[in-house]
Amino acid sequence: MADDNKIYPEVGAALLKARKEAGLTQDQLAERSGVSRITIARIEQAHINPSFRTLEALAHGMDRTLTISFDRS
């Protein structure tokens, strides 16, 4: 069973990359997604794990589709 407190930095890195590719600042993404800038910063800095709902809102704010994959390691 996974550790419930484990932080997944790859999620934050993927968000940062997508946001930069979209040409958005954290403030702009916050306005477009309805997710606070502080939450976006905390996700990007791997301080928190976002909920699925938050990830969906962020993807929508960047005009992207959220895709989840269960790839092999």
C-alpha cells in the first residue's frame, strides 16, 4: 500500500512544464482555472499533492485535456 503522505514531484514538474508551454504565469492560470496562485505554487514546488478535481481545473485553464496513465516503470 502506498504511503498516503508521499509527495509526487513529477506532478508539479508536469504542471510547471505545461503552464510554461501555455505561456501563462501562475496568476494567469489561477484566474483561468479558479485554483489559487498559492495552490499552484505549492503543487509546482512539490509541497502538496493536488486532487483530481484540481488537476482537471488546471488542465481546463490551460486549454488542455487531463490524461492519466498507468505506464510501466
